[in-house]
Amino acid sequence: MVDYYTVIGITLGIFLVAVSLKKLKNQTISQNTFTLWFIIGILIIIGSTIPSVIFILQDILATELTISAIFGMFIVFLIIMVFLLHQKIDTMNERIVNLAARIAVKRFYKSNEEDENEL
């Protein structure tokens, strides 16, 4: 019988890998961000498919099944939220770099026009 957490983990891992690959293809994600989320997605898939990893984590955390279920749901929610926030930060960073480049170009051409007018 397949555990629900295995299905949720594999689905989440495949989702992270697929979205990261799509964003890389569309060039809406940086190389560093892609690498980070691709590795996290692969680790989630590996952790979900190998049951011994879950049991080792359960032993380390010393939790019961009910607590683990609640903890697992929060982890999934937080991973999705961090992924979305990381994507927004990456987009905003790209916009800031483009805006700074435009300002630098305008200042450069403005200073060149003033130099030509002085001659």
C-alpha cells in the first residue's frame, strides 16, 4: 500500500522540478535559483520514495504519527510558500537590474549632451 506522504512528496518534487525547468526554458529564472529548486525537488523525490529516510527522520525527530502528519503538512505548505516568494524576489531583482541599467544609460547620454553643448 502506498503511503499518502509518498504520493504528496513525489508530486511536490515533480512539481518543483517541472516548474523550475519550465522557468529556465522561458528564461524567467536565474541559474542559481534553478539549481537550488531543482536540487530541492530531487531531494524531496528521493526522500519520498525511500521509506527508510522517512523512518530515520521520524526517529531523529522522535515524533508520533499524528504529530508527523501535521508537521508534514506544514512543511509542504512552507516549501510551496518559500518557492513562490523566491520566484518573486528573483523577478524583482531582475527588474531592479534592468531599471538601474536604463538609468545609467540615460545619465551617460545626458552627460554626453551637456559636454557637447559646452563646446
